Amino acid sequence: MPKEQILVVDDEQDIQELVGYNLKREGYQVTAAFTGEDAMSRARSERPDLIILDLLLPGIDGLEVCKALKNDPYTFQLPIIMLTAKGEESDIITGLELGADDYLTKPFSPRILIARIKAVFRRRKQEQSGEDGEVIKRGDLLIDTTRYQASLRGRQIDLTASEFRTLQYLAKRPGWVFTRNQIIDAVHGDDYPVTERSVDVHIVSLRKKLGEFGDKLETVRGIGYRLRED
């Protein structure tokens, strides 16, 4: 049985060859795009199982590609791993805010890239199969971990993958205080290359999207965050 199809988006031929070679060794099907426009076209027509996306692309850059795909009802669920030379904290946070599932900086280890790809597929399969699925109810907030949806007073909330996992993690144990590192490990896995500030960004965004309910996401100074237990 053939493995998943992966679309590699990078304008550098040597990177395409390096990534493609290692993916094919693992049995994945590989297609390539060299521009942002081509990436969006292929994502919509081929519907790959995962996209490896460079940020520095000619024409439409990777962040715009990610934003467009995540706002498209036909492609918003496609997992995206950003692979780029832009390693500033602000770039990483922006990528995650736009809905990227993971982020690796160049130069990179092909073995780590493969491990990250497998981790993303593993999480997605658990979500789609309903493994450990449940509906968490906290007042007017409903979190359906099987359907991967959150709603407030019956209105669905548009959350990125990282925002959903953060909210789910806090809602499972209302009243408990979690450090930023604990949240990062729970949402992304151990040794994730993101600073603690990424958690602050997700919390700020969640508070805005949750409206009045967002006040229940409390900052515990010097420690981390919790969902207030009423």
C-alpha cells in the first residue's frame, strides 16, 4: 500500500532533491512546486496529504501561501510543515499563528524532518479516527475532540490546530495551572523548537476568539496559564 503523498515547495533545486530523496526512501510519494502560485494550484488539484513549505519563494511567499490554503475550505485541513532559512522567533510564531503544524529551519537534519512528518501524520490519524475522542463541556464552551471542533453557545469557533490543542489541553483539567513548557510539550511534542512566547501568542488569540469566555483563560504570573474553574 503506497504511503502518503507529500508536496515539497521550495525554489532551490538542491533542497528539492535532498528532501525528495529522503522522503522517497521512506516510501512517500513526492511532488514538487517551485513557486507560491504553483504550490496553491497543486494543493487544490492534487490534495496532497502534507505540504513542506519554504517561506522565501518567488512571487507569493510561503506565509501568504499558508494563509491562503488555511482560509480555503478545500485545503484548510492539509497539514503544513514550514522549512525555511528564516529562523527568527517572530517568523516561527507567525507561521504557527497562520495554522502551520510544524516549523524547521535550514540547515536541517533529514532525519528530524522525517520524524516531524511522522508525528504530524500520527496526530492527524488519531484525530480522524476519534482515538481518545470525547466532548469536553465547560459552561457554554464545547470542545469535540473527535470532530476537532470547538463551539461557544452553538457558534463554531475558527481555531488553528495549535490553538485548538492548547484550548483542549487547558479545558481537560480546569483549575490546574500549566507552565508554558508543559503546554508546548502537550501541543507539539517534546523538543519542539519554539520559545515560550509562542504560547502567549496562542493565548492572546484564543481570548479574542472566545470573546467574554476568554476571560476564563487566566495568566498565573511567573508560572503559566489555566482555565478558570467555575
